[in-house]
Amino acid sequence: MYLQTDVYVNENADQWAAQACSNGWTVGTTPAANSVAVFQPGVDSASSVGHVAWVIAVNGSTLTVEAYNWNHPGPPAFIHELPIVSGIQFIYP
């Protein structure tokens, strides 16, 4: 995946935050719209290699994300809401 300034992220999802940080991106635990949410393994049903999703909105203690290749029956991309819990990092633009 190419991020806004063409920093290439090429790892399993659980490694995206560390790789982004080492490439100069700001990474933190404060939810923000228009960021990439990085779910560590097991967080919100993430697989053993984690999961990433695009944050569309933050409403109190809830994230609205656009996710791809999530383990669910239905289309390959969908928008859903989920609680903000520990184990999620955010890569900011």
C-alpha cells in the first residue's frame, strides 16, 4: 500500500505501525479520522497477523472504518463501526 507521500508499507498488518514510524510517519494511540487503524492480532477479531482499516470517523468511543479482506460473509470491502479498545494504533497523515 502506498501512503500519501509514497512511503511503501510492505509487512503483515501487525507490523505497519512500526514500519510507518521508521519511515517518518507519526503513529499514536489517539483515534483520528483519515488515519490508518492498525489492529494487533486478536484485537476486534483480527487474525494472527493483525488487520488494518481506514478510519472514516471517530464518534466518542466508536470508530467508523472502511475495511477490506475482513473475515466476513459479503463484499470484500465494507464500512462498519467498532469500539475503540486497547491494541489499536493509528498512522496519521
